[in-house]
Amino acid sequence: MNRTNLISLAIGIIGLGVSCISVLLLKENDRTLVNVASLVGSIASVFGLAIAIVQILSVKRVSEVIQEAVQETRRKLIAQISSSELAKTERQIDKAEQAIRDRDRPLNRTNALIIDELIGIKSSLIELENSQQFQDASISQTVSRYKQYIAVEIDNIVGRKVKIDWPKLHRNLEEIRDFVQKCRTELKYK
């Protein structure tokens, strides 16, 4: 039996005892069926109300515990989703770097692959920026800077108006990878 049920049982027993004592304390001529029923009913109502209050408080406590467990589970789920999203971003960076290394091969599609991966990385950074796990201002500024850089590089590759600095693009992708790995590590220890 849990604590709440024991308290309710104790209140019930006390109520029964108070009812019996009250009936015995009635004068002999006042012990009619109507008076006894009225007295016992009134006492039962008061003690019944006390039992109801105890049960309501118990349900409230259980509800709060359940709510906390739901919030904790939700937080862990969001962290897992964020962690898998960050791992996906790392894979996209690897693919973009591989496409950069392969750009001199006779494939017309190399720039398209790089653009696809850069767009994917930018999308992942947007999700990271909007994630509840990373609401820090410095993280937001860093992500904004990376998004802006990637957008410029996509425009450069697509427009071919500016000579693309491939080593710089590679260095910046490495920097983004380091940042993403740092975020992933933070998630593990939150």
C-alpha cells in the first residue's frame, strides 16, 4: 500500500471513530435514527472531503512527475535528433571535400556535387541554429557566419564570376567540421 492510500485509510478510520464517539456522546433521547444518520453523514462528508483532497494532491504529484519525465524524454530525443543531424553534416562535409579533391577529374558533375553538399551543409546549419539545444549567442553568430560563407561559395561556384579559392573552401569546411564536432561533443555531455 502506498503512502497516500495509508493516509486515506487512516483518515477513514479516524472518521469512523469520530462518528462512533459522536453517536455515543449524544443524549439518550437525541439518539433517534434521523439524528444519528444526520450526525454520521455530516462527519462522513467532512472526512470524505479530507480523503478526496489527499487523493487529489496525490494525483497532482503523480501528474507533475509524469510531466517531468515527458520533458526529460523530449529533451533526450531532441538531443539524439540533433546529434544524428550533426553526424549527417559531418558526412556532407566529407562528401564536399571529396568532390573538391576530385574536381580535376574529367567529370562535368563535380561542381554540381559540391553545390549539393554545400546546400545540405547550409540546411543543417540552419537546423542547428534553430535547435533548442544551441541557443547560445556565440554559437548563433558562428553558424550565421558559416551560412553566409557557404551561400557566397555556392554563388561563386554557380556563377563562375569569381575564381574559386579551393584551398580556402577546404579550410573553411574543416573549420565547420571542427565546429560541428564540438557541438556534437557538447550534446553528449549535456
